[in-house]
Amino acid sequence: MTKVAIREEEVLERLRRVNDPELNRDLVSLGMIKNLAIDGGKISFLVELTTPACPLKSAIESEIKKELSTLPGFEAVTLTFGANVRRGSPELEKSFVPGVKNVIAVASGKGGVGKSTVSVNLAIALAQSGAKVGLLDADLYGPNVPLMMGISDFPKTLQNEKIVPPEKYGLKLMSIAFFMEPGQAVIWRGPMLHKALQQFLGDVAWGELDYLVVDLPPGTGDVQLSLSQSLPLTCVVLVTTPQDVALLDVEKAIFMFQKVNCYILGVVENMSNFICPHCEKGTPIFGEGGGEKLAKEFNIPLLGQIPLVPEIREGGDSGRPIVIRAPKSEVALAFQEIAGEVAAKLSVYSMQRKGE
């Protein structure tokens, strides 16, 4: 019996039935199908996603196999996944960081909500997905990201006088803490803060990055304004805890970022529920439902909720964040899901801006 030869047009027609769930368009029209090859009844190709952190990769793979399996003459399909992260802000090419495709600012209205914890674990989770990631500690008055990352090395300097940022856990890091003596305080007014921030952007060899995560200080002060004026931010991720005091301050941050035309990607509710290490029962110490309430009021997505467990604090103090210390834990998985949500929503936003 003669085998039916599969034609390229037939394969592409079937793949046009498979949509990217986030972008709601088919893989072929999005240009995601690369290196298509057919050998008898065997098909192989690359699916180039808009982010390596795509949370729906398995769903896309399952739908592809379902569509191709009914082709006459089909024997097998071998598909691999790649990623080409879109540049969220075209203006970044002319900025202090021309090699950076997306700048994600992590902000909060007040201190003590775990903003740096979210920044660090979000950045590492994005890097674990295969993305090229940098982390800028822009909390110039209280720089604690190096401690949480377990880095104390003084940055090296290139011949062109650019600073080479230290690397750990798959990402590049820069902080003013590298240039201060232990216990030394930063006592600067606005112009000095602005100059330091510009140096950490323009005088650092960030190289090619898919995402630069910026850990902002709490509040709505000079650093936030300087960053939004110095750099075309792709988006802002807000961090809150469930109680009303935190929500009130986050609302102020929302108004500030709206005022300077920064896109608010969503909100992360941290310390949403205390998990007792003995009985493993949850207790809403700081109340409950605050993040969801904020998201509905301002029509922004709730990206995820992070429970309060001792391992988060222990990981931060020891320089081994929870996504490194316990990557299969409930909390680490929550951070990984948030990273996927951030990457996916950023891809949609980037393509909408370009009108694709």
C-alpha cells in the first residue's frame, strides 16, 4: 500500500487552527512556526513563543499534536520550543539601556510588604524559564537585594569604563550596596539620587536582556519619578498585603504611575495567608481579599497571591531565595506562576502596542 505524502500546505493549514491562548491568534499568522520539515509521515518544526516563560506551553503542544494526528499519512511529530521576546518599549533602543527589551518596575505604596522579595523571586523565576534577566536594586536608601541574592563581590570594570554587574542564579545584578561600607547610609537629595540612578542604567554593561526587573523603593518619591523620566518603563507590577493600610498606600502609587503614563501590568498580593509550619493550616493574619478588591476597583489583573511562610524570610536572609531554596514548594510555584503571568501579559501588551 502506497503511503500518503504529507504536504507542507496541509501541515500549515492544520496549524492555523491552533491559537496562542494569550494572543488569541493562530500560530502561523503570528509567525511562530519555524524550520518546518517533512519526511514521509514525520513532521518536525520549532514553535517560537513570545516568551520562554509562557505558562500555556503544554496546552499549545497538546493542541498541535491533536490537530496533526488526523492528517492522512501522519506518523509522528517532533516539535521544539524556542522564544523571541518582543521589545515592549521601542523607545528603549535609544535609551540608557539599548540592549534591554523590557523594563519591569516592581513598586509598592509603603514599605514592609515584601516588594524586594517579590522582585528577587520574580527575576530568578523569569531567568529559570530561559529568559535573559537583569535585576536593578533601585532602593538607594535601603538596598538589601545583594543580601537576599547572597552577593557581596565588588563589580568589575571594563576598559570602556562600564561596570560589569555580578551574576548569580542566572541573572545580572546591580545595587548601590556594592559601593558602600556596611552600615553606611545614603544621605542624598533628589539630584544626587537622579544622577546615581542614571549611572546604574547607562554606566553598567547590562548587555542583551529580555527583562530588566527594577526593585523600587517604597512610596512615590524622587527615585520613582527619576526612573519614569529617565527610562521608558514597559510596565509596573504593584505589591501589596491584604490589609487596608497597605491598600490605601498602593492606591497612591497607582495614581502616581497613571500620572506619568506608566502601564500597570497587575498587582501581587504578598503575605496573603500565614501557613503554620506545625499544623499546616492557613491564618489570614493581615486580612483577606485585599489584592482582589484592589484589582477590581482599578481594573487591573491580580497576578497572584503569595502565602506567608518562614522559608521566605530564611531564604532571603541566607542569600538563597525561595525559588532556589525550595523550587517545588507551594510558595516557589506561586512565584513561578506569577512570572509566567507577567511574561504572558507583557507579550500581549507589546504586540498590542505594535498593532500586530
